[in-house]
Amino acid sequence: MKFTPQAHMKMARIVLRAVKAATETKKLRLETRSIGCAPSTSPMTRKPLPALLIFASMVALVVAFRFLAQ
């Protein structure tokens, strides 16, 4: 199959139209997602909190053991 310059330009226009349509659809999708998802204003202490609780409980156990062992 031989591409003539006219066929090449026609195919290029079709591809560019498809890319533009996909880009517009992607922009709309991202905009609708950003509206529904507001940034969180709560402090970021959720991940280290369980580790801190485990550490505090271990310290309490050691202190309680030493107090009861006397």
C-alpha cells in the first residue's frame, strides 16, 4: 500500500482530531475529579499514630513490670 501525500495528510488530520478529542475528554475528567476531592485540612498524624501508641504501651508495660517486681 502506497501513501500519497494527500492520503498522508488526511490520515494526519484524523489522528490529530482523535488526539485533540482525547485530550479534551481527559481534561474534563480531571476537572470533575478535582471538584469532588477537596484537599484535606487535617494534620498528617494518622500514619505515625499507631506506632506511637504501640511504643507508649510498651513503655507502660516496662514501667509497670519494674514497679511490680520491687
